[in-house]
Amino acid sequence: MRRLEDKTFLTLVAAVSIAFAMIIVPFFGAILWALIAAIVFFPLKKRLLRAMPTHRNRVALMTLLVIVAAVILPALVLVAFLVQEASGFYTSVQAGEIDFDRYFVQIQGQIPGWLNNLLKPFGLTDLDATLAKLGAVFASKFEILAAHALDIGQVTLGFLLALVVTLYLTFFLLRDGEELSEKVSAAVPLSIDHRRALIDTFVTVIRATIKGSLVVAILQGLIGGLLFWALGIHAPLLCGVAMAVLAFLPVVGTGLVWLPVAIYLLATGAILQGVVLLLCGTFIIGMVDNVVRPILVGRDTRLPDWLVLVSTLGGLAALGANGVVVGPVVAALFVTVWRIFSATRASAVTVQRP
């Protein structure tokens, strides 16, 4: 009878947990980023708490204000400038100041004969055919944007609501996070060592992703944007933001932006600009990851580059922007769980040997 009651109760726990998870799914992103903010700024909160040990609410609020001033407001300002530059870029295209037809002809004129013959079967040497293909792609994208144009107000409202929820949750996680973590940890049916290993991995990867990947991405985007601006390349802010976003992908990353531009500059006769961009992209932008990341997070916390690449791309495909963090975290937990499992199996085999 006792076993039946236990099974019934476990079934009830599982059912209620699943129902609760379904309810909070719409705010998954807000909860995730609130948790990330609380983990990343936890050392600051501890430092303030040591100075004011009896003022937990005030300490949590002060830490939250630092997050708003250091992260939220600069991000909103960047988005405003980005929208302004994107609008200016679109206006330049419409006015003919940026002529993709001319760029295509310039590049085509510099293509060697052997490469021209190699590209011919794909129709990439025919200007009209290539422009038709690109036009079809852009037309489909514009149709999608037009279809969702009326949803802009709803998207903005949803973003503001998610931001408010994120800040609200961050305050309580900063204030009560340690107690909540201890309660959740105590409820998980795992040994103390296993729980500690999983929690440490989770916290370490979160901090490594934010402190390492985010800072590196910002630096690479900033350097790339300034380099594009100094070389007189159109839309340096757009290009810098694109490099910052792609910097989360190891190996390929920022090269997806600056390398094609460098090739274009070399192909169109802007040899000095192309060489400068190629050298700076390789030895400055490309080396930031190898120099800065180990200083911020250390080498021991890094996953293999191939695993980071696959997990980040998979996370982006499954969860959008949230997947940039969730993907590597899941990959790290996967590695940790299997490491624990392998160690447990090895210990069991050793004990069973006569």
C-alpha cells in the first residue's frame, strides 16, 4: 500500500511539474535571462551584501540598477543607432548610391578564366540570372516582413513585457537565489557530489558564455565596426553588429563578414583597403578570441570548439537567440553527466573485481 501511495505521489509531482512548465513556457526567455543576470552579477551582489549585511532588498535593488545602467540602457541605445543606420543603408540602396549591379560587374571582371568556367554551370556568371535569383530571395523575405508588419506593435509590447518580467525576476533571484538554489538542490534525488558537479558546471558555463563569449563578441564587433568605418566601408555599425553576433560561432565567426568584403575590395582594385582588412581581420579580430577569452574564463572551462559550434547552431535553430546560451549549457551538462556516469561505472567495475 505504501509503494502505491509513493508511486501515486510521484506521478502527481511529475504531472504538476509538467503543467507548471507548460504555463511558464511563454516566459522561458525572460526566466533564462533573469537567471543569467543573477548568476553573472552574483559576485557584485555578494560584495555589496558584505558592506550592508542587513539590507538584502537594498542590495538586490542596487545590483539591479547596475544591470540596467551597464547592460539594458546601452543595448537600447545600440538598437536605436542600428535602426537608424539600417534605414540610411536602405535609403542609399533605393537612391542608387549603393549599386549592387555595378559591384557584381566589377567582381565579374576580376574573376580568372578558370574560376569563371567553374562558376558558369551554376549560373553565377550571368548577371541577369544571378540578380533574378537574389531578387526572388529578397522578394520572399520582404513578403514575410510585410505579412508581419502589423504585428510590430504586438512584438514591441511583448518585448517590453518580457523585459519587465526579466527585471522583476532578477531582483528576487538576486535577493533569494542562494536559498532557492539550496532548496532545489536538496529536492533533486541525486548524491551530493553529483548535484554539486552539475550545479558547478551550469554556473561555470553560464559565466563563461557571458563573460567570455559575450565580451569577446562585443570586442570583435567593436574592432570590426571601427575598422570598416576607418576604411570607408558602407554601414560599419551594421557590419560590426553582424560580426558581434557571428562571433558566438567559433572558427568561422566574424570571418563570414570581413572576409567576403576583403575579397571584394581586392577584386575591385582597392588593394590597400583589401590588404589592411585581410590582415586586421586575421591578426586582430581573429586573435581576440584566443587572447581575451582565456584571460576572462580560463582555459579549463572551455568546451571543444567543434562542440561549441554544433551546440550553438543547434540551440539557435531550436530556441532562437536564447539558444546561444542554452546550447552550450546543455552540451556542457551532457559532457558532465556522461563523465559522472563513466566514473560511476568504472568505480562499480573496480569494486566487483575479486
